[in-house]
Amino acid sequence: MRSVGSTLEDFERDLFSNLYFQRGTTIESASGSDGYHTLALTVRDRLVERYARTAAAHYDANPRFVYYLSAEYLLGRQLRQNLLYSDTERFVHPIAEDLGVTLEDLESYDVEPGLGNGGLGRLAACLLDSMATLDIPAVGYGIRYEFGIFKQGFRDGAQVERPDDWTFYGNPWEFSAPDDRQVIGFYGTTARALDDPSGLRRQWTPGETVRGEPSHMLVPGYGTQTVNIIRLWQARASRESFDLSRFGAGQYKEAVEDIVRAENISKVLYPDDSTEQGRELRLKQQYFLVACSLRDIIRRYRLRNSGWDAFPAKVVIQLNDTHPVMAVTELMRLLVDEHHLDWDLAWSITRRTFNYTCHTLLPEALETWPVSLLERLLPRHMEIIYAINYFFLQEVEATYPGDADRIRRLSIIQEEPEKRVRMAHLAVVASTAVNGVAELHTRLLQATTLRDFAELWPQKFHNVTNGVTPRRFVRLANPRLSALISERLGGEQWLTDLDRLDGLAPAADDPAFLERWRAAKRANKADLAKQVEKSTGVVIDPDALCDVMIKRFHEYKRQHLKLLHVITLFNRIRENPDLDLVPRTVLFGGKAAPGYHSMKLLIRLVNAVADAVNTDPLVSRHLKVVLLPDYNVSRAQVIIPAADLSEQISLAGKEASGTGNMKLALNGAVTIGTLDGANIEIRDRVGAENFFLFGLDAHEAAEARRDYHPREYYERDPELRAAVDAIAGGMFAKGDRGLFGPVVDAMLGRDEYLALADYRAYLECQDRIEQAWRDPDGWARMSVLNAARCGFFSSDRTVRDYCDLIWRVEPVRVLDGG
Ligand code: GLG
């Protein structure tokens, strides 16, 4: 194996060699981008060597592998992470200084792969990071979207979406592996396999084929030699698709039609599903991901194993939400139709291989697909679903004889109003383990959304509370705080053993430490202020309370409740200019799905309110409001370390877990939140006195919803009425009463997520926060205790839980090469 050296001299030599031989340029003529790419390649070389040793160790050990299937990975920038993980950052500074550049300059070329959209995608990235760190043999499978999640901008305050061409300058972190490409089919017909008396084996003749070309990115572990990979598939037309004769005849568009159709599959993340074509494309993507990945998993299995008996002992597949659930039917098809296994054996293998993580409680977020679409796009898979359902319902009938209603509720097929396949049901039926992502979520899944399944198979259900990687979200995002923590704890072991943060608790009573803690926060806030000014022009005060709500825009998350608070403060200051208010910056960040019109309108309203606040000479002395455009992982890494207050105000029972809540608490932000998702577990750990709780709990919310009249709250509460009236009266729309009318109608009409019911409690809680903020030592104490007591929320712990409860995999140590 070729070995890269580990000294500064080796690093410098490789850097110049890469600049010359890989970029084909010299130091005299190199551009900034050349500099970045060269550095990236040199860092990558260090990881490649570890990867080669990891692959060899895995080959020798032939262990059980975790295969993580996910539609999204929200990785964030790679350069700083890989410098840290390869322990080469210390080399860069002296070399860069010699050359007259800074690491910050070079990092500005580091593009974030926008391959995810929210918490689910970032969780996938955190779990991969922790698996590598814990030496768990694992591969993540996903799609290499040509354009990831859109870039968000604002025009007249309204969200505009621009394509994110993230690979435009090339992605130095990725290797393509064309030899491992796969060919998969769509459409076509099925026929009976004549030599199969059971009739369960059939022959599928696809009507269209598409190539999946893989590339992989390296996923290094921290403080260990393991480097795993994430394998991403890109769709390519099969070679015959280019119609040379049409091209020759000048029909250029028609000549490439098939190519365009095939390659559209991996064009964008979550194609808009408001049209028939969009829905078909989404399902195509899902099948494309799992069909390519399963073939690759089988290829890897066969490198060291033969026969099928050992398959579940060597392969555990984790389905990240319902998007990859077609994998179940594809494995059945491969085993039964192509490898001629008998149905029962194939089913037993399948059931022992898969596990399913559910990330939601909202029934509308549980995917279902029309039977008619499946019959056309994946005819064989639809037959397999029917067969799985047939045998499953026999099992149900045997357990609950004559309970037709239960059979209807449990069935994988929904009959009314249109026949559809319930992907979550398919996932539960085909999995060994099903897990929710926080204690409350798992409990509610068992009690409501998946209740019949929990009664049928109670032993299948587990809770695995989410976590976040402290490497990216504390060490990289917040170097100041990290240095302080390491100094206090006497080393960096906390980065791989986050429970050690507990050792900070006594420092919460040490005034000198609190002073330094505050200074770190203050400096982070100054950094944030610079970025806010640069991207919005708004000047914010680093000494103001930094009140942060960063997450996707969704009605259940209740950004509109936060906005009602802001408008109330606005009204209070205008009514009473001498009011002694705590100076506060309210920072929003988040995108709305392109087809989610009500949330796009809310974004517009947030921007309009921000404008009104920031330009009012009176109000802006106390309050600033900013919606930072294009919220992503890189921006999160700047905002989170600067936050004083973390807004986690979803209606209780709606947010499965949340992970932003964990990142913020670990960075010393104090939470204002409802008893929802992982907020509950955060509060249990940091202590009720260090957490600002308000609002209905999940049970009360469910009760209140039965007979709910938001107007009564509006009429009873003058401040609430004034806030709503300000919107309705066109105060934020230059007098136009129509523009934000739908926001008001939604609040007063249905108020689906009970924002008005929680308004007064929320405001009172914010008043308590003001009081607390006036005592700087008291606040800093809460802040320290939040960080100190949140070690549980490391994704290392999450991965250990998955290993113990579900995966039953053992780590494989990779020996040091040096
Ligand atoms: C979900 C949920 C979040 C959860 C995340 C990761 O909405 O509450 O923290 O997955 O489990 N769809 C999501 O982003």
C-alpha cells in the first residue's frame, strides 16, 4: 500500500506535487480555486490511505455491515472537517502564511453538497460520522442529485428558488466508480415463470432501462483510522439512447430525448409532486436508489460469502423513513425471480435484513403511492406487494379472527378513496425493528399512527433518540467554546465521549469561568453580526439577546407564533416608547418547499415585519428582526454558536424529535420550548430551572383540538388581537389588506396547530426570559449547564443505541498505517 508521510514536509511536498500534476499549474499562475482544490486533494490523499486500510480490514474480518439507505444526506462543507479528522490543519497555517493566503480564503471555495433538505438528511450525515468514529462497518447509499436543494433568495421579501449547481467547479471529495455501475428497469410487463409450480415466481421484462453510475465520498471517523464511504448514484441513459440517425437528420431535440428522460431521475432532490409527472419522477427516484444500492450490497456480500443463508448475518439495511421502502420488494424480486429462492425463504431473509426508522407523526407525511402508478411503473413490484399483503393479512386473520375492521386498518393497501400502497405499513411488515426518534415520538407512534402494528408486534418497536455529532457542531462550529471546554476538562476526550461535558457543571458556579464563557459567546455573536450585515445589510448588536429560530418553514413548527411575539413587541414599543425592554435580535433561518404556498407567504410576511421593525427608529433601538437567506449547514455553523435563546415551539405532539434543539443547547443556548419531541429529554437533563417551558402538552393539544375556536382567543386577548389586526390591516403590506389575508384567515379560521391557544403562555414565558437575561451571571450559569448536561445528545450515543437494540454489529478496528 502506498503510504503518505505524516510530517509537515511530506504534506508540503504533496501539496506542490498535486498542484503541478493534478491541477496542471504552477504556484505562480495558480488561482484561488486551484489553491483550494490542491489542498483538498492533499488532505484527501491522507484519507484515501486510511480508506484502503479500512477496506482491507473489512475484507479480512468479513463482518456484518450496516447499509444506510436515505434519500437525503445533508453533509455540509468538507474541508475543515477533513483537515480536523486527518490531523493536518496544523500544517496548513504555516504553509498558507508563506504563500500569503488564509485558510478562510481557501474555504470560500468549499461548496456545500446540498444533497438534503432538513433534519432527516442531517441526521443521516451525523449517524455516518458517528459510525465511522465508532469503527462500525457501514456504507451510506444515496442519490447524487445534480442540483440539490435549491438556493433561497428573496425578491420583494418573497422566496425565490435558484438551482444549486453544487458540482459546477468539480467536487474534489468524490471518486467515481464506473466499474460498479448498475442497469435497472422500469415499466414493461410480467409473465409467469413456466417452471415454477407455485406461481409466485414471475418474469419481468422492463420497458425502459437506466444506468446508475456510482461515485463515493469518504466518511472519516474522528480519532480513529476508519474511513467509511457514502455511495451516491447518478442516473445515465443506457448507451443506445443517443439516436444518431435523428441527430444526423437535424432532429437534435428528439435525438437526445431518451437521454434527458433517463438523466432527469437524479436531477433534483424531491421533485415537486403537485403534478402527475412530478409524482412519477419521485417514485422513479426512489426505486432507482434502492435498485442500484441492493445490487451493490449483493455484489459486496458475494465478495466474501456464497449462498443466501448468511445474508441477514452479514447485511443489515436501515430504511431512513419511507422513501427507500421499495427496497423490500426489490430484494424479494431479486431473490425469488432472479435467484430462484422459494418465497418463504426469501421472505424470511428479507424480514431479517430490514429495519425502519419513522421520522414523523403527521399522517400526511407518511407516503402512499397509487396502485395504478405502481402497476405501470413497477408492475412486478406491485404483484409482490399484493403477495406480501395476502400472506400478512392471513397472519392478522389468524391472530384476530373475524376482525375485518382491523384487517382493513392494517392492510398494506388502502382501498378508499383510491387504491394506494401505504409505504409505512410495508416497511413495518418487512422489518425486524421499527424505531421512533425520541421517547415521546416512539410512544405516540405506538399509541396512534402505528397503533395496530404495535399491538400486533409490540417487540418490534424501539426508541432511539436522535443525536448530533459534536465534532462538526461544537468543535468545528465553535472553536472558542471548544477551547474553553478542553482547557477546563483537561483535554479533547469529550469529543468522542460527550458525557464528559458533565465535568463543566461545577464551573457554572465559577464567576471567572462564566466571564470567559460569555466572552466566547460575545465573540461568536460579533462574527454572526458580520455575516448578517454582509448578506442582508442589517446591523445587529452583538450585546443584544440573540433569539434564534432556524428550521424548515412548516406550519406545525409555528414560525407564525414567533412572529406574533415579534409584532406584539413592536406594538408595545410603539405604544410606550419608554418601555424598558431587553435589546433583542430575532433571527430566522429556513426554506419553504417550493410548492408550499402558505409557508412562502409567511416568509414574505417575516421579511415585511423585519423591514417594518428595522426601519422604525424607535422600535429598532430595542429590536431587530432578520431572516437570513439560504439557511444551510454552513450558516447553521455560524448561527448556532452565537445563539442565546433557542426557539423550539412546535405544537406538542408534532415534531418527532428535532436535532437543532440539541445543537443549540450543546452550544450554550437556553431553550424556550413546548413539551415536544426531544425537547422533553433536553429539559429532563438540563433541569426544569434551566429551560423555559410553555404551552399545551401533547395530550392537552389533542384534547383542545376536538372543539377549538381560535377566534375566541383573538377576541379575549387585546394584545393578540392587535397583533393579528396589524397583519390584517395591511400594516406590513403598505396598507394592502389582501396580501397577507390568507395568513390571517388561516389563524382565525382553523389555526391547525393551535398557535392562538398557546400565544399568551408563550408571551408570558418570553417575559420571564427578559427577567432572566437581566441577570448576566444567572443566564451564563444556565447556558453552561445546558452544554454540560447535554452529552447524551451525541450521535455516538445514538449509534450505540442502534447497535445494541437493532443492528447487533461489532466494530472492526483498523490498524494504524504508520
Ligand atoms: C424529521 C423530523 C424531525 C427529526 C428528523 C430526524 O421532522 O423532528 O428530528 O426527522 O429524525 N423529516 C424530518 O426532518
